[in-house]
Amino acid sequence: ATQRTSRIELGTAVIPIGYESPYRLAEDLSTVDVLSRGRLNVGLSAGFPPHAEILGPLVFDGDWRNFDFSHERVLRLVNNLRGDPIGEPGAIIEFPGGRVRPRLQPHAPGLADRIWYGGGSLKSVAWTGRNGLNLLLGNVTSGEGTDDFFEAQLHQLETFFAQQSERPRRVALGRVIVPFDSADARTRKRYADYAAGRHERTLKAHGERRTLFAQDVVGTSEQILETLASDPVLARVHELRVELPYEFKQHEYEQIITDFITHVAPALGWRHRPGLTASAAE
């Protein structure tokens, strides 16, 4: 993607930090950001890694069940990206070119300010705000004090912005959006059936964490714009992420993105750049 584009921002969605080395991942991310000339945005999440009972023995050595999978793992990665010195105070590395303080290379200036945390609870969004990270809100969240999805996310936004930070922070909202303006009748039915199959989960909270799901936004561009206009959370943020279903095919993704750029995005304030087409962002 860094070789085929020159202007669009490049994102990673959310990387579960539990499976990663905060140092090695920082090296990889810094390299990509340097190659893309500062266009990388990195999403992260903490906590016990998903499916760890299956994948843990394949990924980790030693007693991995007692590893620290907390938010501190994210901060270790961020500190590496900032270029903080590594090792004990005063540690020096000697090599033929001289003596230097050890720190992660390559250094990607500004990448640490483009770290996003996927928050889904009041605790996680408060931590994100206190630590000066950007916030990702998606279509799954925890219902704390409410079983209303929008109300839960509005509470999270209030909590995030109530935290003190030394720098401006960005908030991006993710919604599953599937316009079908240019799709044929068969594809439209496939999209509608997909949304219908996931509708029941949006009707109640699930499990001990009271997990709540947003409805998928599927329909014509006019229907989608009407739905987004009634989303009280979208009205509070400045960035919208179009989340695509996992199960679709390449040509369907291309149709969805093209319809969104052509019919939906302009009505939300997006402006076409000269030389940028719906099919090839360069």
C-alpha cells in the first residue's frame, strides 16, 4: 500500500497487543511509516489475547498465562515509537561509527501521535484520554448503566474528553456501512440478508459485560444518509470509519467503497481531490 498510494492515510484497524512484542512491533510500524512518509495510523487493543488457549502455546514461550497483558503493554510500544532511550540511564552502545544512546530504529517522527486505542468501556476510554492517545469507537461496546447502544457510546465520549491531555486527540467512529446503489438485485438481497441475520443481536445486551451491538447501515445512499443523520454519536465526532463485512468478495467491496465515495461521502462533507478516483486512491 505504501508503494501504490501517496496521499491516503493507511490504517491497521485494531492490533491485539497481547500477541505482539512491543519492541518488534514498534520496529515494523516505524519502518512502514517511514516508507509511507508519515501516513500510518495504528489501532491497538489490550487485554488477554483472543483465542489464547489455542494460540498461546504457538506464540509464547514460558508461563504466558501470567504475562502482563494490561494497558502497560500499549504504553511500552508507544514509548518505543517516541524514541525514548532503551536500557538503564546512561546506557551506551559502541559501534564503528561512534557511541550512542540505544533507541528504536528507524525513528518515525509523529507516529506516536497517530496511535489509536479501540475503546469499548468507560475504563478503557478514560485510560485512552489520560494517556493522550486517539480513540476508536466501533459497532460493539459495553453497556454500563444502560442497554442503549448510542447512550453507552455518548457516555464514553464524555468520559474521554473529561480527561486531561497535553495534545489534541482525535476520535473516529466506526460503523458497518453497505450502500447498494450500483449493486444488482441479487447482490442487494445478499446485503439485506446479511444485515437481517445480524439484527437480533442488536436487540439486547449480551453476557456479563452487557455487550451491545450497533445495527448495520445497509440500503441506498439516501437511506444510509438518513440513518447516519440520526446517529447521535456521529454528530459528536469528526471522523467516520467505514467498516466492511468480513464475508464479502473483492468486487463487492469495490462496489461498496465506490458507492460510498460517490453518493454518501460528499453529503457528509468529503470533497473530491483532483486526480483521486473512487477506484484508485493515489
